[in-house]
Amino acid sequence: MKKFLLVCLTAVFMLTSSELWAQERTVSGRVTSAEDATALPGVNVVVKGTTSGTVTDAEGNYKLSVPPGTQTLVFSFIGLSTSEVPIGDRTTVDVQLSLDVQQLSEVVVTAFGVQQQKKALGYAVQEVKGDQFTTVRDPNIVSALSGQIAGAQITSSSGGVGSSTRIVLRGASSITGNNQPLFVVDGIPISNRASGNSGSGGGTDFGNGAADINPDDVETISVLGPNAAALYGSRASNGVILITTKSGKGTKGLGVSVNASVQFDNPMRLPDFQNSYGQGASDSFFQYIDGSAGDEGVDESWGMPLDIGLEAVQWPSGGQYAEPWVSRPNNVKDFLETGVLSTQNVALSGANDKGNFRLSFTNLNQTGTLPNTDLTRKTIAINSGLNLSSKLSADFSANYVNGHSDNRPVTGYTGQNPIQQFIWSGRNVDFAALEDYKNLPLATTGLGAGYSPVNWNDRFQNNPYWASYNNTNSNQKDRVFGNIKANYKITDWLSVFVRTGMDYFTEGQTRIRAKGIESTTNGNGFYQEYMETNYEANTDFLFSLRKELTTDFVLAASAGGNRRDESFTQLTSTAPELELPGVYNLSNVKSGVAVTTTNFKSKKRVNSVYGSLNLAYKNYLFLDVTARNDWSSTLPDGENSYFYPGVSLSAALSDIFEIQSKTLSYLKVRGSWVQVGSDTGPYALVQTYAFRSPWGSVLSPSESNSLLNPQLKPEITTSIEAGVEASLFEGRVNTAITFYNKTTNDQIIPVQISGASGYTSRNTNIGEMVNKGVEVQLSGSPIKSNGFEWNITLNWARNINEVTELAPGLDALNLGGHWNVSTQARVGEAYGAIFGPGFVKDPNGNIVHGENGLPLIDATYRVLGNFTPKWTSGLNNTFAYKNITLGVLIDGRYGGDIHSMTTSWGRYAGVLEETLLGRETGIVGKGVIDNGDGTFRPNDVVVTAEQYNKAAYSNDAAESAVFDGTYIKLRQIQLGYRFPNKIFGKTPFRDVTVSFVGRNLGLLYATIPHVDPETAFSSGNGGQGLEFGQAPTNRSIGFNINFKL
Amino acid sequence: MKIKKYIIPALLSCVLVFSCTQDFEEINTNPNGPVAVPAVLLIPSLAEGTMDLLYSTFNGGDMGSAWAQHWAKVQYNDEERYRTRDTQFDAIWNTLYSGTIQDAKIMEALAIGESNENLQGIAVIMQVYAFSVLTDIFGDIPYTEAVRAKEGINTPVYDTQESIYTALLARLDEADALFGADGGSITATSDIIYAGSYAKWQMFGNALKFRMLMRMSNRSDFNRQAELQEIVDNRAIFGSNADEAKLTYLAASPNNNPVNASVIGGNRGEYKVNSVLVDMLEDSSDPRLAVMAQLNNGGIYRGKPSGIIDVPSATWDYPNVSAIGTLYLAATAPAYFMSYSEQEFLIAEAAKRGLISGGDAEAKVHFDNGVIASFRSNGLDVSDVLPADPDDIILPADIYRRDNPYVDASALTQIHTEKWISLFGQGIEAWTEWRRTKIPVLSPAIEGVINEIPSRYQYPPTEQALNGVNYTAAVAAQGPDLLTTEVWWMK
């Protein structure tokens, strides 16, 4: 935004500045930013005490004739501290300008793209610059926000290519609905819908919709909390991520910029496997027979000790002869490949007084660490503005995204996921030897018999390489989003715009399961084509008025309306079993089996009118009133109109009471109260029959298990926030603190009811959830001297969430779950209680063991943890010295539990390091034995390690696998060097910057074993807090170069 | 002012456009499913939904056939050792209530609306069938307030099994009276059980009534003998295997038999035959053994006893224990609501016990009918009447019948034992009838977590959470919510 202002001011300045001055001598130089050493164009350079001066050009260079005797030049620019530089006899004066805290609250983008003085805002708005995303790369822009925003809980699901990322601002507010903010690009909402079906039991995560936003085209991201976003309507009750794309504005003539990067991905963390015992159930014998019948049928590692000179008949010899029984410490690491992420962007931009344009092309290629997984994404972005007359202007922006993947990884507990196989495995298995699967004999047992190559175990598992290359989940996505807008200036105080925009995408997914795969009917594989289209169109208009009522009072008001139309279609065709191997066409369905085809369509419309009134007094006291009314097609007649108001107040106390000092230069307090009403999805009112899959060719309708409700009414979220912003120590320290309380009532929820009622759920307006919290932003410049500068920004946010009410008599609602564990909204607990079977405990909290020495499981389930973190934080340090910059971002969270089935099954199967304990001597479980008379004695029964681990870690002993998800992560490092332009001489290269970058470099702190605590099965509510066999998070290291021509 | 002239109307018209709710009803009309259907279209969902559940290896297998000791598993045998999985209780509860009973109740209302009494009768029978399975496996369950969410009842109270039986039997009388040639047509393609024959549905309803009366008959206060007699004397009941109530599955997934889908399609070969069955059939040279079991890798029939934690082991492994017979693993294997042979064994028992008239003579007729029907269900040739000349008795089934004739002194044990054999594959019914008769004598699973064969299922955990008050009252009335608590008709 600074640069935008800059250009405007430049223009203004150029028009008004005097053209005449004496030419006694010439001083020239370059003005750069103290923060990042970039060139500062448009800086005013004035001879002190005169009106003589100039402005810097696009490269930050200036040349100024000064009268004799000139001693000082004044360098100034809005938002930056004014610098008075004594020039002496110098003819070259280079200057660095740093951010001015007094004006730090410059303009920010708020609702409807309105640029407002930050001082005037009665609510918190946070802004992140686009260049934060284009040096260190994360293919998902939502992940790239990690650590940068106070109060944002960001969870990257996994390290699988294209996987989704969840973002929640100020805590979850909806019990079963969407909890993520609305994404708005250039004023038009776009879908963040997660496509895919990933879960604990398998499926593929095809990513969240906002991941299609190309970081290279992002100018700024404004993060609006619910209080700032109310004018965006229903979907803004979770806040808004407001993205402004780059435009050609401010370009002088024609500009070309190029950015290219390559990063190499490796697992940040893998489970700690044991390497002392091999496959099997017996510690004294192992013999491979046919892949299934013998000890190889057991996919566990409770077998014979490794590396002590033993030999056993194993799979590579096909059961023919004994081979050394040795460990393979790197067998999992070696299976995984080095992923590569490469990105190239070229942007062409230009501007003159008639308008501006920017055209950008970006190519992203990624290969995953799991074999044969990839992602490509090509983006074309066009942004242009045209000044048709002094009153009429038009803007156009369009983005075309073409995403493609030959294969995406599969999540969870399925044979498609190689990580699952590594958890249920023998530690002696040399997975690498399976890679040459094309030359291995075919399996003779299991469903793969005759079709898939032999594996170390053919009873449950396919050869993981064969599976990776033959069972694929590909997708193809084409997406267009953008808008056209006409702006008419009716008078100098009144203007109106009309805009229409849309977001349209089709996604095709193809699922192939080859004949011989263990997990399909008869091992016959299947073939599935899936196609969905998403369409959302928004047309809106807005009248804006701004008038100085008196010298003290300024009135700004706006009024407008919006029509939103959404439609969605889905078509799935499946050949459930295949006849001929290797032919992937729906017609190749097994004889006698029918191709099944299902489809779904939905539509929705929301009409809205809204307005706002802003009154400013002496530019230090600001009152803002907003109101919106929506009419939604999804609610019943009579309840489908809902009104929600908001009010906010901002007072710049330092201005009002004139208390600026060196210690305190700026102090502002603000407060806001808003409501946001919400509707529901389409077709939530009238009961319809569902079609079961037909009986042969006989139609089979059935009553749905969910009872709809024709009397739904809108949900209401009420959000209050209050904050203070201050600048201290001459702007060396800036802080903003915000307290908030957000309550959502009358939530529209499919409440689970007793199945004996005839339905398993019923749609009702019930429930209340409260989020209270505080967000703190602190930034400072501890060192700023001799060209060296150190800046710190710290954000920290505490959120206290409580489910305060569900339906009468209802304690909990399930959000998700796996095995015997469910994640719940439970009254009196924070959102996301992890509920399941725990150990029996004595009154002192010791685990009670049976007479057999094994821990007892309590038949009554209880709360074992909670996936909602208590606080989140990010710390960004940047260091700049001359042309070198270094940025280090650390982020973390405190709390947020995870139920880790990697630990459960890994210990059950004896593959994890912890299972070494007591292998030879046995284990005495820590705890007590019930004497049966109300007293307890210490447990003294020795059991085998296998017995103990299987009793204490399994699907029905969940407590042992619930871990605290607290972590501190070294999120990213970037080290950049900007070459001086002079070394490129007359070549066209300018502003060449080369950076060494690293992302997700490591966990600085975590208590959970084996896995990255930042994990989920999807970006949905039900995918949180649960873990099994995720594709490991990528530690990404690489290089970036950008330059201009 | 000139501007005002345009702006105010423009603003107003915009507001009108953006606030209109015209077309909302059309936009929000669901195009994906019908709001109304003809009653008969619900039969496929009722039949398949119910049997997919009851024949699921996780239900009818793990907690039916394994508990009746027809089957035994060589791996993953937690349920066989009475360590149950809560999610399966939920599955049974929710599928029968919100699937079968819900659809059947809607079908009843639709049939009344269509004045089709035959369809109405079918809808009543299916409700009774599902309720009877539920109460047999759980004991006291919601009945009078069940499946009434539309009336606002989210937390139905539990009724006693005794009162439910009384009510269900009355419903079956009601159904019997509904059927008739002028009761309305049943579209044959949709009636995937009887292809449109109201008469056979009527037989099923009455046979079911006989079964339910017999279920109550071991109670000392049983006094409905006359109704048993009335069924035998006056009502249409099964006359042969052609009449029995069964769903014959189709060859292709997803309409194949669930046991086929799991054991063959899903490669879950750990489901094997039990040594109790193998030993018994071997002892009596029963030719059904070769149908119910496959040879093991040693070329013999070898069953595994129930239980044992540490499997597979060298002793009990996939190759060395006999797999379930291919007839029972076939995609098109039928799933039985109630078989003709079961009806015949129940009549034989009633006659033998004097609950109906006819004594041993009558009992023998029905015992023979049952055994013959069972052989035929197993695809074995058998003579209707044993050949008079001993030299003509050459069919293995006839030889078996000759060697195991009805003997007055041991008839009850014979009837129960033959019924137990005949119920092979019908997991839940086999276990339920065993709970009533306790014949053959079975030992609890080796290394079971309880030391007896379960008397019931535990209530699903969702009931504790979603219907807590009524659940608590039911537990107080019936006894602790344990596998070992006997249901009313066992007491």
C-alpha cells in the first residue's frame, strides 16, 4: 500500500512542485528502505528551509540541484520517518529511511477494499505483504501465513503434495459448520472448499480451495477478524482473508519482474523405529513360506533379534534359503524420495495516465517425498485499470488456474498409504529391494495373487512401490476467478461502483486401483471418474460518500447491495471391479457387475443490502456504524430475512490529550460490537428420500437418517472486541493488543439423536459456543545503526473456547473420530474434546492392572484431551546489513492434543523404539493391582513387552496415545543478498536478489513422539486432532532469485 | 439537485432487486431425491439393508456364528472371546431402528394411503421382524416411543421385552388379517423376497409369530399355547423351502452376500469353522460337513475351538483350519429371515413339549421335515421318505437319517441339535436359539474375557450419551448393561 500511496503522491508532488531553482551544484544518491534495503521511489527530497526539491525515481535514485550553502536535505515520505541529513560537501548522499511509528498505522485495506487510515479503525486488522510468500515458498498460501498473524490457528494437514491447510481466526465458532474465514480476492469471495475425501480410513486430500491463490500475484493480505468483516455477511462470522492482487499501478513505463525458486523437500520428522528385532510373532523362529501362510503373515516386529548373526528364510529368496537376519535402519527413509518444488513467475506491468495493467504467468511444479506423487499448477493473472474519463474508471482482474496431478498421496489406514505399511511391518524388511517390482514374481497368495508382485507380506499388504505406481488418484482442476468493476465519480464527494465477479472451477478426479490390490472387492481393482463444478457469482454495487461537514467533522457513508448465486454439481461413475487388468475405462467393468453412477446438484442464492456510516471528529475520534440485511434461499419463508448491525469506536488518545512524548508517541484505544447472521446449506428444510445403490437394476429409495427441520432460523454470532495500540520509545516499539469475546447462538446443527427415534440426527437451531481471548502484536527495532538493523515482530494469542450449550439432555456432538476415539463438541469443554477409552485408575490416579499384570481399560469413555490449542505465537526476526538480509521465523502453539495412532499401532506392532523396553526381561507396568477390598498394591507382575504393548496401545486403549501437541517450529529462514545494480552495468538486470531459503526446518520443541504435531486428516472440523500415518512434513531447503528488467 | 433526482430512485431500485426473495422456493427445492415414493419401492431397502447388517461378518459372524460356535477365527478373534466392539452395537441399533423400522413404518403409512393392504401387511411384518431381532439381542428396548422423532420424541423410553413381545404378536395378528387376493398388488420386481406373492408374506408373518411364541415358551408363566395351536391348525405357514423368507443375493457387488463380500471379496479368511461343529458332524457322518466346511491343507476337516488369544499360531493357522464351505461363501448365498426348517423344528419342539397337540407322532413328522429341508438347503439330495428296502438307502443324507432317527426319549435334544445345525450361517438366530435351548452343550471360548457365552449385546454407547435417562432406567429395570445379563425370555 505504501507504494501505491507513493505513486499518487509522486504524481501530486510533480504537478505542484516548482520547476525553477538555481543550479549551483548537484547532489545525487539513492534512498532505500532500512527494513529490507529495497529501493524507495517517490521519496520527497527537499533542501531544508526551502521548497526546492525532487522525488526519487523508481530505483530510489534522485538528483537535485542545491543552492550554495545548503547544509541539510530533508527526506520524507508518508509512513516513513523523516530524515534530515547534513550533506557537507558531498555530492553523493545515500539515505536509508525506516518506518515511522507515528504514522505506522498507515492505510490498510478494510471491508470492500476501502483503504482506511488505521487510526480510524475500531477493530484490529492485520496485514501481510505479498513478498512474504514469494521468497520462501509454500505451495499453499494458507500455510505460508503460519506464524504471521496473531490469533490464527493454522494447521497444515500433512507433507503430501497438494494437501490442505486449515486456518481458524479467534477460535472455532461453529459447532459443525465451517470455521474458516472467507477468502476474498479483489473484492470477490472465492471458494475455500476442500475437495477430496481424506480421513483416518484412507482417501485423498486434494487440497483446500484457497490454495489455488498464486502467491506471486498477491500484493497484500489483510486479515479481518469478525468485527472488521461484518459487512461481508454471513460467511464473515469467521473473519475474512482479504487478498489484493498486484496491479500495474506505479510502474513507470514497462516493467518486467522475474522470480524463480527451487526447493528440495525431505521429511522433517520420521517415527523413531527400533532396529533390534525383526518380523514375526515368535522371538525364536521365522520362516517365510508363501507371503501369507508362515510367519510373514504377521505384519509385526515381535520376532527374532536382529544383527546377532542369525539367519532366516525371508521373502527375497522366495522362501528358498536362509539369509542374514539383519536390521534395516533406513528402510523407511530410503523409500521416501527427495521432493522438488520449483516455481517460476514472470510478470509484465505498465502504467500511464490512461491506466495500468499487469500480466503474470506462474508455473509451479512439485514432486512429493512419497514416490510417484506430484502437483503442477499454472496460473495466469491479468489485472488492469482504465481511466475512461475524469469521472469514470474501470477495473478488470482475472485469474486462471490450471492444476494437475498424476497422483496424490493417500492418507490414513489403508494399504494405499505406504506409511501404514511401515507401521505394520518387519524391521528387517529391505523395502528398497521391492522397488524393482516389475521384475519381481507375482504374489501367489492374498487378493494380489496372480496380479501384483510379491511383497514381504501378501496377506495384508501390496508391494508399496507397485501400489504407488499402479493405484493412483489424479486430478485436473481448471479455475477462473475475477471481476469487472466500473467506478463513477458522481461529484467530488460521492461515487458509486458496480461490480460483478465470479469464481468457477471444475475438478475432475480419477481413481485407479489396479487388479491385485488388497483393499478392493475380490482384489479386482476399480476405476472411478469424478467431476465437480463449483460456481459462485457475486454482483454488487456501492455508493460512497465523503463530506467534510465542518472543519472538525468528516462524514463518510456507504450503501450497497449484493446478490450471490452459488451452484454445485457432482458426478461420480465407478466400475467397482475390473475385468481386464491394466485397462482403465468404465467399460472395462467386470462381467456381471454394473457401473454405478451418482450425481448431486445444489443451488443457493443470498441477496443483501448494507450500509455504513463513519463520523470522524478532528481526525482523532472515529465512530463507525454498519448494518446489513440478508435474504437467504436456504431458510424458510418468514425466517429468511435477517438483519445484523455493528458499531465501533476509535480514539487516538495521544492526539486528543496531546500526550506525545519520546516514551509514548502514539496511543489509541478502540472498541467494537458487531453481529453477523448466518444461514445454512441448500435443501435443509424438506425431507427427501435418498437412493441407495440399486438392487441389481431395481430402484431402492430409503428414508434419510437425518431429520430435516422446516422451521430453521438464522444463526447469530455476536462479537465484541476492545483494543489498544501504542508506539513507544520514538517508535522503536509498537504494540497492539486486542481482547475479544465472540458468541455464536442458535447454531444450525444436525444434532445426533438416539437412533431409536428413527433418525440418527436432527437439524435444529441449538447450541452456543463462546470464544474469549487476547491477541498481542509487538514489533520493535532493537538495533538500528551503522547500516545494521534488527527488527522483531512477535505475535501471541490466547483463545479460550467453550461449548456452553448443546440441545437439552445432549452432552456432546461428534465432530470426527477413528477407531474408538471421537472428537467432540462437549458442553463445558473447549471445542474438540478427544473422547474415548482410558485406563482404570485408582483414587490416586495410578493405572490399575489386572491380576495378569496388564492395564485395565475403563468401560466408560471419558475426555482424554482436546485438540484446540491454548495459545499460538509467531516470532519473526529480520536482520539487514547493507545488501544482506536475514529473516528467521519461529512459530509455535501451546496445547492442542492429538490422538496418535502411529504410536498406538507402532507400539502394538512392535516397530517403535519404545517397544525395546523389556523385550528380554519383561515389563512391570507402572501402576497398581486392585486387591478387591478397596485397597491397591503396586503392580509386580512381569509380562512380556509384547503383551504389555498390545494391552496398553491399541484401538481400545486410547488414553496412552493422546499427546500434547505443543510445539515450537523453526518455520523459515531466508538469507538474501541484493546485488548492487551498478555491477550489471548496461545490461537490463536490476534489483537482482538471490536468497537461500529454508522452510519447516525443524521442531525446536515438541513432546509428542514420532510425528509432527502439526497434523490433520483434512482441513475440516472432523479431520483435526487425530493422526495416523501422515505423509511426513517436508523440510524444504532451496534457493530463490528475483530480478527486474 | 440534479444528482438527487437520479440517485435516490437508483438506490431504491437496487435495494428492491437485492432484497427480493422471489424464486427462493424454487432455488431451494432439492432436485436430488423424491419427496414421495410408492410404498412398494421401499421393499428393496428394507430387505437388503436388514440383511446386509445381520449377515455382516462383524455382526452375524463375530457376534452370532462365532458365539453359537459354528465359526471360529484364526486371527482377530476379540469378539469371539467376548471382547466386543462398541461401534457394532451402534451399527445394529441404528440400522434396524432408523433404517428398517423407519422405512417399514413409512411404508405402512404409504400403503394405507394407497389402500394396499398387502403392502401394509408386509410393512407390519418387517417392523415386527426388526423389533424382534432388536429385543432378542438387547432385551428391553424402546418400542412405544420408538421411531417417533417426527413427533418430537428424540429420547424414546424403553419398554420391557415382555410388553414388546405382547405388542409385536398382536401386530402379527393384524398383518395376517390384512393379506388377501383383493388386498392390492405387489410389484414383483420390487419385492425382492417373494416376487409379489402376498400369500408367502402371510406365511412368513405367521411363521414368525410361531417363532416368537416359542421364544417365550421356556418361561414358567408361558400361557399362549392356544395361539401356537391356532397357527398350526388355521394359519398359512411355510410348506416347503420354496416358502421360506430369505433374500437371495445377486452375483455382483454391492448386492452380493455380505459374507462373500467380506471373506472372499475382502480376503478375510480368518473366519473358519468351529471344532464343535466339525466334531459333531464327523461323529454322525453328517454329509452336511462337506458343505459347511472345506478341507484344510492336510486334506481333512479340522475345526478350531472358540477363543485362544494367541492366534494365528502353529496349531491354529490359516492353512490348517478348515475354511467355511463354499456354498456359504457364495456371492448368491441367501440370507434368511426365517427358514422352513427352523419352523419345522419349532413345531416339532412344541408338539414334543405338549404346547400343541399331537405328541411324538406329530413331533416326528416335523422333525423329519426339518432335517430333510436342511439337507436340501445345503444342496444335498435326500429322499422325502426313507426307502423301505434298506439296500435302497444309498444317498448319504438318507443314510444319515436312517442312523439318526427321531427317538422319543431324546427327541428334544435331537430337535434342538438339528435346529442348531440347520441354523449354520444364520449367526444371530443360531446364537439366539442356543441362548434359549442351551443345546448342544457348549463351553465358553478359551481365554474369553467373560467365562460364559453372552446372553445379550450391550446397549450401544450412543444410547448412554443421547438417551441417558431412559438408558439408566432400562438398566435399572433389566439388570446391569453387561453381556451376561439375561433377557426376559431367558429367565
